Amino acid sequence: MKRSLLTLALLACVAAPAAWAATPINETRPLDPRGHIEIENLKGRIQVRTWNKPEVHISGSLGKGVEKLVIEGDDGDLTVRVEYPKRSGGWGGDNKTEPTDLVLNVPVLADLEIESVSADVDVVGIAGTSLQIDSVSGDVTVAGAPQEASIESVSGDLRLTLNSHEVDAESVSGDIFLQGRLDGEMHVETVSGQIDANSKGQRLRQVSVGTVSGDADVRVALERGGNLKAETVSGDLTIHLPKSLSARVTGESFSGDLDAPGADIERPKYGPGSSFEHRYGGGDGVIRIETFSGDAALILE
């Protein structure tokens, strides 16, 4: 009898991990080719790929301790949400819940909205009207061609390859790597992260770059009459523009160094500070560069 009880106990220990294993997901819902889909997952991973079918397929696995996967809405507006146990101390799951992996195939022209806390987000191929991603600490990777993209993170890094008309990328401490055929407006902003942005030679109507302590290296071109504003507190700014630039450029810094081809950098006789004004070409556009203690350089190439 003792041997039988011991055997049963050992079998229970072996079987326990299987009972606690993640729950597989295999769901399909109809969605209009230009419909809207919202995806929410606190932790784990959200992976989105596109296809030409008028439907959404959801696979992956629910982590141990997760309450359920909620799928609601219709073929015009669909929500996919991972629901975690509610806590008396606040919303969301706790440390006892395991990460959830969501893998979705969606129509290529669908509008996409994603929210996560620590889940990494990976989106490839989306080409709808709008892409919106909000993350706290998860990294975000995107390769697509939405008309408009708004992507924000607190501490996660943003790695974005976009062929878009309007792009807004913001972080607190995460780094921002942005490239692609950008041909309208580009806004990139971070507090302490690094910015590396390249519009791949496309001409933009409006460019805005802002940091507090992070450095920014930006390669863009402006359409005729376009404008660019770059500002930082203590970070360094490097702005690359074509030699054919046609713009009126002003630069100002309290204690940082300024550099611009052909510009006469003015420094007061007494006290800190430097500034310059210079016209390149016909002076069609407007460029403003401002720093407090950071350095700024304009490079024509």
C-alpha cells in the first residue's frame, strides 16, 4: 500500500506541469477587409501578420492563470482581449499569471489598434488607414505601410520601418529607430532615449524632433516650403539635409555648441549663449534648431 501511494504521488508531480500548461488558441472571426481590430494583452507577445482573407485568425497560447480570451464585436469592428484576474489592489493580472502569446492574421488593409503593458509587439505587412500602438515596457517592431501611424512606449524600444504619410513616434526612455519612405509629416520625441530617423530621401512637409537628454540623429529632406523644428535640453542634435536645401535656418543654444555650413555663429561678448541665422538656396522652408546645453549640428550632404 505504501508503494502504491508513493507511486501515485510521483505520478501527480509529473502530471502537474501538463495540467498547468498554457492553453492553445485557435479562433477565427470574419472581418471586413477595411475593418478595425483592437488587440489587448498585458504581458507576453503580440504578433500580427497580414493576408488577403476577410477574416481574423487567432492562435498562440493563454498563459497559466489567465482568466480567458475575449473576442467580441462584428465584422466591422472586432476586439481581441486577454482577460486577467481582477485584483483588489488594481487592474490587471499579478505575478502568478504566465505570459500569453497572441498570433494573429488580419486583412492587410485593416485598421489596427494595439495596447500592451510588458508584451512585445511585432507587426508586419499592415497597410490600412491607421495603425496605433501603445506599450509600457514591451519592445515594438513594425514593418508596414499604414497611411497614419501613432506608436508610443514608455521604456520599450521602437524599431519602425514605415512607408507612411504621417508618423508619430514617442517614448520616455526607450530608443526610437525609424526609417522608411515618409512623405508627409514626421514627429519623433523622447525624454532620455536615443532617436535615429531616416526618411530615405522622401520629401516631408513637416518634421518635429524633440528630446530632453537623449541624442537625435535625423536624415530627412523637406518639400518646398516645408518646415522642421528640432529641440533638446541636454542631448545632442545632428540634422542631415540635402545639399539642395532651400530654407531659412535659425539656431539657438544657451551653453551648447552650434554648427552649420556657411553660417556665422554669434556669441555674446559677456555671458553664455550662441545663435545663427542663415539662408540656404531660395529660402523656401523654415528650420529652427534649439538647445539648452546640448550641441547641435546641421550637415548638408
